[in-house]
Amino acid sequence: MDGNGRWAKRRGQDRIYGHRRGIEATKTTVKDARRMGVSYLTLFALSTENLKRPRRELEALFNLLRGYIRQEIEQLVENGVRLRVIGRTELLPKDLQELIAGALAKSKNCRKMTLTIALCYGGRDEILRAAAKAMRLKKKSLDEKTFSALLDTAGMPDPDLLIRTGGELRISNFLLWQLAYTELYFTNTLWPDFSGKELRKAVKFYQTRERRFGLTSEQIEEKSQF
Ligand code: IPE
Ligand code: MG
């Protein structure tokens, strides 16, 4: 969800104003995704690197997250949305950790969509923590399935589609392991301007892709005939 700062700057406003508008875009996008029947939506809200941003901006981001959870959790639960978090959430302020724990508990039986928020998240960090777990468990052999189960995203399917807003053409340490075969969609739209319309555009793009997973077109056609 990139581009909040630039969105605000273009309007002669403070970056924090952009984050506030970014939260509005987040609220509507989550609802639109649920309406469209998306089963898993994962939002990159805060990276391990973002933790080095100025204190004032970080505090504002934490506050917006507090507000988001407080305002939205009941509605999320009503709509069958299960909340999940990935990343080193132990680095968040204590009260926010508790607020998140409460929201996770409230939504734990929801089954229509899983909304995962990546907080204090880094793909390399996640892989390293999973490798450390594997060492602790003294795993003798490790295949992709057992390793995936040690990641924060354990039990979740790999993403079909990645959407990056804000015009940068990079992954920025997001879900490095999980994105191996994901379709990538980049848009210049800044996050606060993102909407259901943009989401549908990204899904349309996804629908034009042929996913071969390393096979040939002919093999994929044969498979789909059975
Ligand atoms: C993304 O917007 C939001 C977070 C990282 C929390 P940015 O703050 O990165 O916005 P730009 O890239 O400066 O426009
Ligand atoms: Mg940015």
C-alpha cells in the first residue's frame, strides 16, 4: 500500500494526512475484496524497515491502526472476515498487541475471507525465523511444504496476485518465499486513490494471464481438459 506520503505532498499536506486517507482506501478495499469473493487478502501495512521512520510518523501509523481495528472489527466479523497478522508483532506497542489479540480472538471463527495484515514484517526476516525454527525442531530433512508450514503464513495458499500501488517496480521484501509464482500487477495509482474500480482492473489483468508454473501451454491445456 504505497504512495501515502506522495499523495499528501502533492496536496501540500503532511505525510500523516496521506496515511489517514490511506486508511480510508484500506477500509473500502477490504470491503470490495470481500464483496468480490476474495478468500485471502494480505495487506503490507508496516515493514521492518518502516520502523526506522521518524517517531512522530510511526506514532501516527500506530494510532491509525488502533482506530482501524476498533472501528472495523465488529463489521469484519459480521461479514465473515477472519483477521490474521504476520511479522514481528512483538515489536509493536503493548496496547496495540493486546488490541490485535482481542480482534484475532473475536474473528477466529470467521470463514469467508482471511484478512492478513503484515506488521513489522520483512520477507527475509520471516524466512530466517522459519529457518531458526527448523533448527530448533532439529528437522532432519526439509521440503517446501514443511518449510512453508514454519512461515508466518502457515496454512495459507501462496498469493495468486500481488498489487503494488505508487509506481515502484519492486517487491520491497514482501512475502519473498510465497510470491514465487504470483502474478505481479503494478499501478501508478497512489494508495489513497485506490478503489474497488482499481481492484477490478487488477483482477481483470490477472484473468488475462496464463499460469504455467514452469510447464508448457500445451501441458496446461491438457490438464484443464480433465
Ligand atoms: C505507504 O506510504 C504507507 C506505509 C509505508 C505505512 P508511504 O509512506 O511509503 O508513501 P510514499 O512512498 O512516501 O509516497
Ligand atoms: Mg513508500
